[in-house]
Amino acid sequence: MNSKLDSSKDDFRRIARQRRDALSSEERAAASLAICGRLIDLDQFVDARGLHVYLPIGSEVDIRPITNLAWEMGKSVGLMRVMPDGGSQQFQITPGTEFRTTELGILEPINAELFNMEECDLVIAPLVAADLQCNRLGYGKGYYDQFLTQFPRPAIGVAFEAQIFDQLPVDDLDIRLDIVLTEQRAIQKS
């Protein structure tokens, strides 16, 4: 990898996390609800048989209302579990799923069945930063880039407006999202 590109990505990650963390808990809660409202209005959500979600940690956009609504609508819901070898497995979660906290502070399911990716019509992806071309920076481990390469699906990123940049440094391994939703707008891949 290009170390200059990597350090530039790290700079954007640092700035985006500082901006996100600077939002008050009230601002994050209100913005998260606005983002969820935008998401449920999309045909991609309404028409999806199943969706793949993440569980928010720290100051990430809280999409738990989306997960709850998906269950109420009878949709199947999948969640990534990172494996010790660096790969991932997808598990179906339900309101009764139990979780444990990993060393990284991530909740992972412990009593869940494997998720049938054939039922997954939409991925809601976490991100640290995004740009106006729907490029996404995650935490730098490449889990979602690998996942979206293995399971190409419509993918929507959710972020606070403070995490959006005009342009991010990207490379050939970075997967673009179809849409990035913020509390203020929907950014479409061109």
C-alpha cells in the first residue's frame, strides 16, 4: 500500500472522528433520528426482504430504530461478526439475540444463526468519513470493503453532516456506496 495515501486517510479519519465526537449527545440523537427517517422513506429499504446492519458504538449514527422497524415489518436482519482470522461471518439477529462485547468494544451475537445473504437486499454501512462521490472511509481494517466485494448489494452509508468531505483519498480496494445519508441530505453516487 501507499504509505502517503494511508497517512492521508488516517488524517481524514482523525478529523472526522473529532467532528463526530464534538457533537453533543442530544445533537447526535436528533441527527440519528433524522437519518433514520430519510432511510425508511427510500424504496431500497421499503422493498428489501432483508437488510444487513451494524450496531453503533461510541458516537456513530444510531440506526437501532431502523433495525426495530425492519423486525416489525417482517424483514430479516443480518449483522457482521469479525472472526479471529480477520474474515467475517454474517449472523441473523432477532429481538432475542444475546450479545457479548469484544476486545474492540463491538457487540457480537452469541446465540444467532448464520444469515442467509440471499435474502439481503440492502446493506447499511457504518463509516468514519464520506465524500460527495459516495466514497467511504471506515476504521481502516477493510472489513466492509471485503464484505461488499464478496456480497455486492445496494449499500447505504449513514453519517452526520460533520463527517462529509468534498473528496477523500481512495484506492482500488475501497468500495463506493450507492447513497450516503446525513441529517441534511442524501448524496447519490454519480
